[in-house]
Amino acid sequence: MTTRAPQGGPVVLAIKAGHNDENHNQNDVGSFILHVDGESLLTDPGRGLYTRQYFGPERYENIFANSYGHSVPRIGGQMQKEGREFCGQIVSVETGEPVKQVELEFARAYVAANLANARRQVTLQSGIVWLQDVFRFSENPVEVEEAFITWFEVDANKSTAVIHGQRHDLRLTLESPEGFNFSVEELKEQCRLNAKPGVLKRISVTLPVASETQVRVRMEIV
């Protein structure tokens, strides 16, 4: 999906469904990229360092291949699994103006029999993106941790996090649930081991345990 920011720069939003058994696979069903005026403020981290381990049984211990290094949730502390059966599906797409929106279902990307639905909706309007995720459990609900991935510097203050790009900033505001805060993890050692020139940052928030839980994040280009 594409639009233009109020400042005039192009905005591109891309989201992935599919499955976790692709060529050079990464476990990233439901992940998305927000590219603003030549910069990916929310990013796909790219491939890991090509080693024997990366192409062997230890591949998904690497954050550049597993879902910990992508903008997708953990369910009950568990990441997505690799394999064609672990997948997501686009439910609806709206490409009109001024509002563009895509919705996908990706509960099947996880080994969680009690996860009945995981529905992700992303809306793009001018210089604002809204992410809304809804998780429904059939029984025994577990903790859900949301995550957002960037190479840029991040300042977090309670329910707000600001990603500082070279041309634009991106302000993330946790609109719901109320009373919860962002935290920022710098993945320094993982980047060093994969010969990356920068440090990947993981912005996360842990949601309350409930049979149905929802998160809504407003992302504004400033």
C-alpha cells in the first residue's frame, strides 16, 4: 500500500502472509515494513550470516531467521514455527483513497491449539498507520507480547516510543490497552555475530492475559 506523508514524502506499507517454508525462509508471517521517504522505519532485518549452522538444524535459533527478529507477536512466550503448515491468510484488502487497509489471519503460524484467532489489521491514511491485533483463545489464555523492529535509534517513554530516522521520526502510541508501556531491547550481540553494521532494536509491549485481548497502536510520521 502506498500514499504520501503530509510532508510530501512517499510512504510504502508492505505486509506478509504466506507460510514459513519459503525459499531462504524466515519465520515472519504477519510481519510488515513501513518505508518512509527512502527509509524503512519499521523493517525486515534481512538474512543472517551465511554459515553451516544457518543452513542446518540450528537455523531458527538465529533472530534473523526466527520470528523474534520480526514485527510479530510471541504467544505464551512462543515464537512462530517453520513449515508450510504454519501460515497466514489475507482476509480483506481496501485500496481506495484516502484510507487503505489490509487484514489477515495468522493464528496458524503458531503452535497454540488454544489460539482460536489472531487477526491483524493495518490501516494507512496519509502520514498515520494504525495497527490493530485481536487475539481470541478457546481456553486457557496466555500472555501475548507484541514487537516492532527497527535499525534506527529509539526513545521510549511509557506508552510512547519514537523511532528517529534520518529524514523523519515515527511516533508509536499505544492507544489500547491503557496503562501498559513499551520497552526497547538492543540486539547487539546477535547483530555482531551476524556481521551486521548496525544494532537492531526490538520495541515490545506485553498484553494482559484474557480470553480475548486487543492491542491498537497509532504510528505517526513526524
